Amino acid sequence: SAVISQKPSRDICQRGTSLTIQCQVDSQVTMMFWYRQQPGQSLTLIATANQGSEATYESGFVIDKFPISRPNLTFSTLTVSNMSPEDSSIYLCSVEDLLGYGYTFGSGTRLTVV
Amino acid sequence: AQRVTQPEKLLSVFKGAPVELKCNYSYSGSPELFWYVQYSRQRLQLLLRHISRESIKGFTADLNKGETSFHLKKPFAQEEDSAMYYCALKIEETSGSRLTFGEGTQLTVNP
């Protein structure tokens, strides 16, 4: 299955600042997914990132708050902008494994906003 | 609505006992379902998918379309099975596919 490298693994940020999370895949993939996992909760899809087009955001998530870049078929970034304590979560990227192993996830970025 | 429901947030069993983690789904299309597991301090990883109909680490799950269920079962639980388990449904849309997750079940296997 695909191997995903995600960084940073964790960060503590001041409110009002922004953090960019990087996701690198060891193979070319069409779609990359960004999820949020709030404390004690399940995974919620933020957006789907296709190479060469704008990301598609789920209800409740907007591009101004979570801008996404997808410059090529192996890399994507998610920025959490103008952070507040409510943004404290684990953020994960994911890809669909085209070899049929399902969806693979990165190790996540644990974000704490103070 | 397209939804995955895991009714038990917490499940505790003794080592050697059978375990069943429940998952129900709501989906208008042909369902493709997965079970993911997250051990403490590890990344989320695929446990099994209904299409492959395999047994991983002694776990099995059968898709029951009549009951819209995909329960995860293991006849004899082990302490190392203690983890968070998520049931997920693949949703196909014109823009592509994505996964939607249930709320998860924290399984604790006691010695």
C-alpha cells in the first residue's frame, strides 16, 4: 500500500497564527483527502484535493479557513488559518490505494492552539 | 442520508471471550465497507474490507445488506486487540469517492 509522510507530527501554536501541514505520498495518486479528528471524536472529512483543480470542501469547512494546495500527484498541504483553541485537533491526510488496499492514512498532526 | 453508526462507544471484554463490534450503515448505492483500527499512539490502519472477505488477526466481518450491517467479530479476544475501531463506508459521487466514518468503538480486553 501507499506510504504517507505527514509533518509536522505535532505543534503548539498561538491563536491568530496559521500552520501549514504537509503530506507526501510515495506514489502518484489522483485524490488526497484531509480529515480532522477532534478530541474524543471520529474523523471528519475537511476536503478532497485533486491535482490541477481547486479542492472540494465539505459542509462546514471553507477555503479561507483551510486553504489547500495540490501542486503535483504526490504532495499536498493543508493550512489551518487564523487559529483558535477550537482548532485543536488531529489533522490527517489520506489517499485511496489504487492497488486495492483501501484508504491509507498519514500518522497525523496533533495541533494544540493556545 | 449516507451514514455509519457504531452504537457502542465503549466495549469491554475479558481475554478469551468473543467480541462483536457493531456497525450499521445507510447508503443508497452498493456499499463498500471497511474496518479501521487505531492502536494507542499509532496511525489509523486498515483492518479489513468486505470485498476481500478475509480474516485479519482473527477478525471477520460479513456484510448483511438486509440488516444494513457490517459487524466485526472475533471468537477469542486478546489483550493486544485493545484499540479504537472505526467502521467506514465508501461513498461514490460524481466528483469521486470518499470515506465516511462511524463514531468509533473503544475496545478494551481485560486480562
